Amino acid sequence: MVTMLGAAAKASAMEVLSLMSFEVAMFLCAAVVYLAFSGGTVSLRSPDKARAGRPASPKEGEKDGAVQAASRALRQGKVDEAVSQLLALPKDHFGTALAAIAPRLLTMLAKEGEPQRAVALLGKLAESIEPAMLEAAVVEAQRRKDVSACIQLDRIASQLSIEKSQRTFEVLAKAYSGDLASLRALMDAAGTPLTKGFAKAVLEASAMAKDVDLVVEVFERADPSDAAALRAFAEQAAANVAAAAVEEAPCGAALGPKNAIAHASEIRTLGRAGNLAGAISLFERLPAVSGRPGTLLVNTLIDACVECGDLAAANAYLAKAQQCGAADAVSFNTLMKGLLAAGKEAEAHQVLEELLKAGIQATQASYHGLIHARVLARDARAAWCLVDKMTAAGVRPNAVTCSILLKMLTLPSHAADVPRVMKLVEAVEDSVDEVLLTSMLEACLRTRQLEMVSRILEGNLQKGHGTPLSSPMYGSMIKSFGQARDVPRVWALWHDMAARKVQASAITLGCMMEALVSNGHAEDAWQLLRETWEDEGQRHLVNTVTYTTLIKGFAKQPDKVLAMYEEMKARGIQCNTITYNTLLNACAQCRAMHRVTQLLEDMRSASPPVEPDVVTYSTLIKGFCASGNLDRALGLLGEIEKDGKHAPDEMLYNSLLDGCAKEQRLDEALRLVDRMRQGGVAPSNYTLSMMVKLLGRCRRLAQAFSMVDSLAAEFGFRPNIQVYTCLIQACFHNRQPNKAVALLERILADGIRPDEKTYTVLASGLLHQGQVDKAAGIVLRSLKDEPPVGVESRCLEDLRARLNSGPAANKQMLAELEAARSRGASRPVDKRAAAGSAAWPRDKAAPNTGRDRAAPPPWRRAPSTAAGAGAAAAAA
């Protein structure tokens, strides 16, 4: 020992370690020799922890001895003896001993390569072998790169029904990378959904085997939340395999067509994954190749550049392809697609010009992107110019060309282009498929060319069975012909759909019901609903919307409305807010407000309860006002404001103002206008018309003029002709005919065109005041308008009677009126102006931001929709 210390003091650190390791090795060798001859064991644990301060019991000694005997038998290759030793152990020691020996036992049996012998030996142990024991054996085999042992372990486990852990499945998947049949069987055993680790292992094996079907199966069975990560892994694995194949290829080796297709697929995969650098690197490492394989590869790379947004690189590779003669139309088309997607339309046009200058035959796709860009820009002239250039270049338009052009036809003003597109469709060599036929019909419906729709359908029928149409297409056509009031065509379409066995949808039935109801055929609609309900195969088509539409058709027949409501409840069809609003509106129109209470109770007791909306309250208020119960309507407004769930809109306030006008309650009306201002609810021309009417009757003409000016200035809209007509009438109510005549001059100075109602009110008021000459002058003025407007026939007859009974000068005025009337009748009349004068037109020179539109029924309108057409009633 003294010698060791002296040497250590003089030696370096490496020498000290060398001497110490030698001493340790000598000690271990002595211990091994001793154990071999004595059969003893050495515990690495401390005696206190191993024995817990007590001597070993006879049973523990027996267990340790059995485990040692089994281990010794395995070391000596005596598997049968080892199994016998395990089976001889008592139950309370068996599990611990098996956990220590099972992995080594399974490994030895797997190495033997005799699954049947293994099954026979392990039959009695199989139920006790846990997944972790199998996993330890499989992982050890993988560590030693012993694929054969992994496969044998899988076979033994399968025959003994030993459960596999997820880690075991992952290792086995790598072992089966070259055996796709076994890999699929392993996937079936793994269950669904596949874990991410196992799915990756299978995808890696699929990439090496280039089995696309197996990749698809993995994604079908994997957890959807892992799809993105697995997709990226699969693309990277495929790219790695392709790169390895290129690196292993001998220098200067030719690239065959099959290899070119495979490499093109890998380049495409890298591009879609956003790995442009990898795609370019793979392309650059490939040997030079000419002909179609070379064109395929360069086109794929250009597409990858476009996919990744590097248009400069795409342009550069296109230039290189041109230099070596590998570029074709697809090369240019791909670059144009990228430029158009980036909004660089001018540059796309330049690429098209380069294509034509290079002497390469363009294709339809060369022009479609540019045409579509012009269609989206609503530049019809440029789109047609491109079609002409396309035809001049020897490229015939096809069905896709026609479909793109049909998208351009979106408004009735585009009707002139419909025949031109249809002529192009007739020249197309391809047969008209369902997509093109649907596009043609939709374009005609959008442009209101219903006669063209009929011709297209007849032409389709002349082809024998014809191209089938979808249920939504039938619904669109039924809706359009219903709006055109062509009920026979509506029924013809419905019967044609049934004859062609096209299954109707709830939307199609809804379109049919709407077409019939809106054209006054509510009874036919009800009968159709009954027939549909009686057919069990179509009963599911009847829903809440169907009944709500039908109820609207019987709005003036409360008994039938309630009968349909009871029918809905009996059939278990849920009512929604729109249904109840429609029912309430029917009660309001028929002055049947006594039935409202039960409907409101049904709304509250429904499951789930049906919440009222602002339209519900507006309908109730309208009904109460119409039935003369203004106080209850005002009380309901207070409840709405107190509840705070809904904000009163203009329609609601207009209903209340109409009620105030009917009962001559001016103070309430003025308070309502103040509440509108405070609530930020913008009044409309209809609101002004009612207030002017009420103020005029209450002899507050100055306040009427002041309110028109202040409200119009405050809310930024311009009074229309209806408001001014009400002001003229208010002037006569207050015996101020001169102010009424002066107001006409103000109307004309503001650029507003008086209509028939305006002239009639003015002339009738002057007649009532005894000012026959002025009345005749007003009528004469109306007849000299361009186009002539005139007055209502009753007013004209009254004026004739007064002129005939007067002096000779009046008779001369009458002759002048008749001459002017004759000249006006002989002149061509603007149909739009004539229609407008008869129906209180909206003044084109006075944009009122939509607040003078006709008020739709409350169940069809959105909040804040105005009700301008009712001004005619207000002025009457």
C-alpha cells in the first residue's frame, strides 16, 4: 500500500486512474470466481434497504433460489428448464420472477425462430405476460438491429394474444418497413385512431416503399388533430427518400420516364409543403434530361415556385427552359396563373405575348385566366376582346370559356350579352354538361331572360333524356318564374322535376310555395303541402318555413291561419319567431287582436320559449293602432324601452305616428318624434309625410314646414315628392292656396318632378277654393310636361264641368286643355315615367339613402327598413 501511495504521488492523473481500474477489475474477477463455485448472489442494495433490518425468511430464500435457477438455465440455453422453474414458484412470487425473466425468455424463443415451440412453452405463462415485458424484448431486438427477432416476437405475441403497447407497435412498424402486407395487418391490430408515433413510423415505411394507398389509409385512421403534423412529416419523408435516390444514382446516369415522374412528384410535394429550397436542390441534382421528361420536371419546378410565391424564380426557370427547348404552353400558363393570383395582370399579358412569339401553340388555359380577371373586373369589352384574340390564334373556346363568360352576366342590364354567349355555347364542340347548363340557366335568371330559359330547357329536352338538373337549379327557376307571375311555367317545372325523378329538397318546396302564394294561389299551395305530407318519403320536406310561407298567403283569413297553426302543432312542426310574427300580422290586418293574447302565451310556453323581436312588437303596435287602441300601443312602447332588449326602429315609430294621425293626437306624435331623435332613429320621408298630414289638419302649417326642413337637415336626406304633396294639401287645409302654388315652384326649383298626384291635389284644392282659372293653368302645365303627366280623371271631369258652366273665356281655356291633352296622347310616352306617375315614383334627383322605399311586410323586412310608399295613403 505504501508503494502504491508513493507511485501515485509521483504519477500523473491518467496513471492513477489506470492503477485504480486494474485493482477494481481484479476484485470483480475474484468475486465472479467465488460466485461460480459457491452459487451465492451479491445484492447491490444496502443490507438495511434489502432486509429492512430483519433476517431473510425461508420463503424469500426459496424465491431467490428459484429465480437464480431459472436465470442460470436461460444462460445455459435451457429454456424448458427455465419455464419449469417459473411455473414451480408459488403465486405470490411468480409475478416478480416473471417480470425479471420474461423479456430475456421471449428474446431467446424469438432467436430460435420456431413460433410453434414458443407458443407451446409459453402457453401457461401467456396470460401473465404484460405489455411492458413484450415491449422490453422488442426494444432490445431493435437496439441490436435484429429485425428477424422483432418479427418473431410479433408472431409469438399474436398467437398468444399478448397485448402490445404503443411503443411496441412503433418498433414493429419500422421492422415491417419492407413488408406492406404485414404492415397493414399491424395497422388493423393497432386500432383507430392511430397514435402519432405509430402513424409516423408507417408513413416513413410507406415513403420508402412509395405506396400512396398506404399513406391514404394512415390519414383515414389517424386522429384529425394530428393531420397537419403527419402531412408535413410524410412530405419530408418522401423528399428525403427522393434525395437519397438521387445521391445514390451514378454520375451521368440517364433519367428514365418513370424516374422523371417520381422525381416530379417529389418536387411537387416539396413545393406544396413550402420547401422551395428543397425542391430546387432536388431539381438541380438531377442529371440533364431532354424531351417530355425534361419538360415535365421543369414545369413541376415552375409550379413549385408559383406555389411558394417566388415569381422571379419561376420566370428564371422558364427562361432557362426556353433556351434548352424544354418549355411548352403549360410552362407559360403556370407562370401566368401565378402573376394573375398576385394581381400582376399586365405582366401576365406580356407572358402570353412571349408564348405566341415563341411559336408555341397556346391552349384555352392560356386565355382563361386573363378572361376571368376581366370578368371579375366587370370589363365585358376587354373580356370579349380576349375571346376574339383567342379565336384568331386558332384556339377554339370550350365549355370552360363559356362558363367564365356567363359569370359576367349578373344584372338585367347585361341582357344584351346573353345571346352572344349562347351563340358561343352552340359552337362549342363539347357536349353541354350539367355545370355549363346550370351556368347558362343561372345567367338567364340573373338577367331576367326567362324566355331564353324556356328555350334552353326545350333544347335540353330535344336531346332525348337531356342533361339532368339539380334540385337547387329547379328551385331557382321556380323562384324566377314565380317572380315573373308565370304560374303555368312554375307548375311545369315542378312536374318536370318529378318526372325526371329529381328528389326535391325543403328549399325547392319552399320556392314552390313562395311562387304560388305570391301569385294568389294559396289554396293550391295548401293542397301541395297536404300531398307532400301524405307522402311519407317526402314528409320531411315540410318544415317551419313551408308553413310560414303558406300562412302569409291566408293573411286576410284568420280562421284558416289559425287552422294551419293548429295543424303545425298537431304535426309537431316547431314555430319560430318569424312564424309567430306572420300569425300576429294576420290578426293585425283582420282586426282580430283578441286572438293575440293566446299566441303570445304560446310563444312563452314553447319549448324552448320563442323570444319576440322588434318585428313582433312592431306588428303588435301596428295592430293596436289599426284597431283604435293607441294607448295600449304606446304602453307597449314603454315596455320595450324599459326591458332594454330591443331598440325601437323607424317602422315601429311610424306605426305609432300613423295611429296618432288617425286619432288626431298631435302632442303624442310630437313626443314620439322627440323620442326618435333622442334614440338616434332616423326618420324617413314616410315619417315626414305623416307628420305634415297631422300638423296640417291641426292648423299648424308653419310648424309643418319647419319640421320638414329641420328633420331633413338633421338626418341628411332630401324630402321627396310625397312629402311636398302632403305639404300642398296642408296649405289647402289651412286656406293658403297661394302658398300651395308657390310650393310647386319650389319643387321645380329643387329639381323634383311633380307626379300625377301632386298636380291632382293642387288642381283640386284650387277648384275647392273657387280659383278655376288657376286650376286650369295647373292642369295645362301638367299636360305640357315632358312626358305629359296630367291629373286624375275625376279632377279633370270636375274642371271640365266648372269651365263649361262659366263665361266664354273659360270655354276657350277648356278648348286649349283638350288640345293639349290630344297632343300629349299622340306623343310617345316613356313607359318608366308613366308607370312612375301612376304609382308615386321615387324622385331620381333626390337620393334619400333608401328611406323612401316601399315598406315590405313586417315579416320580410330587416330592422330599420323604411316605409315610403305608404305616403300615398298619408296624402290621400
